[in-house]
Amino acid sequence: MEYLPLLKSLVDGRYYIGQTDNIVGRLNRHNNGFVVATKRRRPLMFLGREAFGTREEARFREYNLKKNTNERIKFYRKFDNTLPS
């Protein structure tokens, strides 16, 4: 099973999307400063995730979210109830 978790920085409120097969391990790597993209934005909190049968499906969804602003905003709203609808 592959996952596409949504993480949110508690420092600046920005989001991070990235596929993984181990959500807890991935969140720990981010919060311990091992990921350059989020090192200065720690700590991060887990908001939610989508599950996929294969890594290719998760990568395709991640790619589409990062390229399509409207889809990305829908994804954020799906898991972050602090956003206006």
C-alpha cells in the first residue's frame, strides 16, 4: 500500500505532499530535520492521507496535485477544516 500524506508546518502553515509506504517514518524524518524541503519549517503535523494500491498510482496523483492548483486546493480542504470553503 502506498500513501499520499498531507503534512502542515506549524511554523508557517505551509503544506507538504509526498508519497510514501510508511507514514509514521516519513513524518519522523521530516520532524527530525532529515528532509531538506521541510527542515526549516519544523515541526510538521499530519492532516490526512489518500491510499493507493501501487507506487505508480501514488506518484501520478502527487504529480497531478503539484501541477494542478485547483486539485491541490481541493486536497488541502479535504483534510484541513481550518480552510474556508
